[in-house]
Amino acid sequence: MYRSRHKQDLDRRALNFLSSIDIDDKILYYDILCTKAHVIMLHDIRLLSKDELVEIVNELDHILRHPEKLAKEGFEDIHEALEAQLIRKIGVDVGGKVQTGRSRNDQVITDIRIKARDDLIDIIFQLNNLVRLLLQKSEENLNSIMPLYTHLQQAQIGNFAHYLLAYSESLMREIDRMFSLYNRINQSPLGAGPIGGSIFPIDRKMTAKLLGFDNLISNTIDATSSRDFMIEFVSDISSIMITLSRIAEDMIIWSSQEFGFIEIHDKHASTSSAMPQKKNPDPLELIRSKTAIVIGNLTSILTILKSLPSGYSRDLQDTKVPFWTSVDIVSSSLEIVDDVIASLIVNKDVMAKASNTSYAIALDIAEVLVMNHKIPFRIAHKLVGALVNTAMNKKDGKSLKYLSNSDISEVLEKMKIKMPPGKLFQIIENSSPQKSIANRRSEGSPAPQKQIKTIKNYRLLLEKYFYEVGKKKKNVDSSKDNITNTINLIKTKPSSQQ
């Protein structure tokens, strides 16, 4: 349809190679919305009459109600298909005016930005819901004592709530990043034209306001050819996916028979075609692989953009698939992780047993020696390490509590530490996983009283996030309503006022 200079149509194979029509369904709604704002502006600057605007809008609404009737065969993209449909239905004298003062170059990036804005709002809501759930589960598991791990080795005593709060804090940073990104996405490129604007007195500020944008991307080259917001968006999505992947990895490990700390609900577990006993956490495993796909998509976008000259190039078309795929993946992944955690079965007794037969209390004992007996930390560290070795070498040694008074006396003597063995024996006897975390004083530790305060503070912050994203959604929805209201107002005006 756009071939004004060419003497021949595109070769069929060339058309199939360059066409994006199959993936452009995602922006049909946004292209119609963008077109409505554009024709309102054209009417305002007297390049469209009232009757012409009404004809165009009525046909756009018909397409919106019946998208399956939009002819797509033989077109390069959804923009060409939509314009061709308008011309076919209402004639070139009216439908042929729709593209006045704009190009597919500013049109497509405006559509992508409006969709990205909606997607971003949805992701923030999903993140908010997941963090709320994590906080609820944290509150339920303040007494779920378990070992904390470094290098996948038991390190200190904590509780399951501490892991859940760690995920919460990480995901709230993701929400914060999303809010920051929103400000850079919500800028209008519409009216920039193919690269250098137009001689028509188009009102870019008017269309920006109609579409709910906060600002314009002023420079027309930058407006049509920059895709840095896509890099940032998929980078942020990659970060979210990495957090979800780490959650999934923990859940996979802890649900294994070797750990048994948690159990994935049957509705989120697959089975084996051969082994009847298997209960596989397949959805969580796919979170890990889909994270790799999103990271790969980010690399694809970066590589496509890295050496493009200024101005629009057709290469930019190929950023759409990795971009939209990444958005779809993070949305479905957030849903799955939310579902899995909501129905998670926590085996508190198994966690408690692992804690009670653990050497993860060793640091607490060393710190008691430093605090109450003025022993330098490095000496206390060596002493407790020697006690652990002695306990581990005993036939049934599973914790420091398996040490006898004589075992302790022998270690103190070898290390030439002048301390009554009975006192150290009493310190060990009085220690327990519950006392271990209850006595933690540092901010952010797994002491339940500190965690209760943290949960309260996080909930207040979530309320703030929820309110702010609600405002953004309301503004966006209002802009869509405003376009409809503006069109209805134009329709009611007498022709003499047009």
C-alpha cells in the first residue's frame, strides 16, 4: 500500500521475511487508541472535518469490536493493515487522511510505549501481591526454626520467615525500580514523524495529553529511533526473574527428600512416566530455565541496538518479540511463584530437628565467650572450631551437646585456655536454636521481635506502593476515557463550530 515509487510489489518471500503482522496483534488495540488521539488532533488543527473524524472513529471502533475481521494477509505490519482497512471501508478521500502528519516510525514506538506502560503497571501489581503473600507467610513462620545456609552448608540458626523476608526485601527493590522506569517510559514520541517532524502544525502536546503521557520526547530522531527504555525494562525483568529463580532453587532443594523442609502442593507438582513415587517441582524448574530465556532476550535487544545508525532502521522491528516475550514470561512466572508459595506446606518439625542436630549454633557460643568471658574473638573462634571437630569425631556426635565435660577439658588444655570446663559445658548446655535467634540484637537479624517490626514496616511501604501504582493506573484509564469523551463531545458540536 505504501509503494508510491516502486514499480513492482514486494516479492512474496521478501514480504514474509520482513512482515511483523503475526506478532502485531499485541498492539492492535494501542494502534487504534493512538490513531484516535491523532485524528482528534488533526480535527483540532482543522485538517479533518467533524464528519471525517466520525467516519474514521466509527470504523476504528468496528475493528476493535471485531479484530478477527481485520484483513492481514499481504501487509507488512498492523499499521499498514489498519490503514488499508479504513481506506477500503470509508474510501481514500477520508481514510487516506489518517496518516497525515505521522509515520509508522513514530506510530509504532508510541504503541509500544503505551503497551509497555500498561504491562509495567500490571507487573507492579503482581509484585505487590507476591510480597504481601510473602509477608503473610513470614508471620506464620516466625517459629519455624531452621538452619541458614552459606555455600549450601549450615551456617547459623534462623527461621523460615527470615528467608521469606529476604525475598520480600529483594522484590520491593524491584518495585522501586519499576516506578523509576515508569517515568522514562511515559513520554510521547507521537508527532515526531519519520525522523524530522512535519510542516503541518501538529500539536504533539495535545496527543501526549490525550494518551496520558507525562512528557514529550522532544528530539524527533531520538523519539523515533531510541529503544533504551526497552533495554531498561528487560533488564529490570531479568532482575525480577533472577530473584524468582533463586526462590525456585531454594524451594526445589528444600522440597527434596534429603531436606524435606517443605512440600510443594500436588497441584503444582508433576510426576514421572516411569517412577510412581516421583513428585517433581517442574513449574519451579521452568522458572529457572525461563530466567535464562529472559536474560537471552536482553542480550538480543542489546545486540540489535548496539551498532544502528541514528534514525529508524528495520532492525528495530526485531526488538519487539524478545521484549514482549520477556513481559509475558515474568507475568506468568510471578503467577506461578505466588500460587506455589500460597499452597506451600512447611514441615516445621523437620526444620526443628535439623536445627537441633546442627553445628550452626557454633558462632553464637563463640560470641557468648567474647561477650561474657572477655575472650578475644579469634581465640573463641579457634576454640569452638576445635570443639566442633571433637564432637564430629564422636561415634554419635551430631551437635556440640554430645560433648562431655572431659571432652571440653581436653580441648581447653590443648589450647592452653584458662577457663573452667564446667562453665563452657554450661554455656553449651544452655544453648538452643530458639535462644540463638531470640538473642540476636543486630538490625535485620532473624530475632522474631525484630521480624515482627520488619513485617509491619514492609506492609506500610507496600500500602504506599499500592496507592502510587493505583494512581498511575487511574491516570492511564482516565486518558483512555478522555479520548472517548473528547470524540463524543466533537460529535455533539454543531457543524458551524467545526
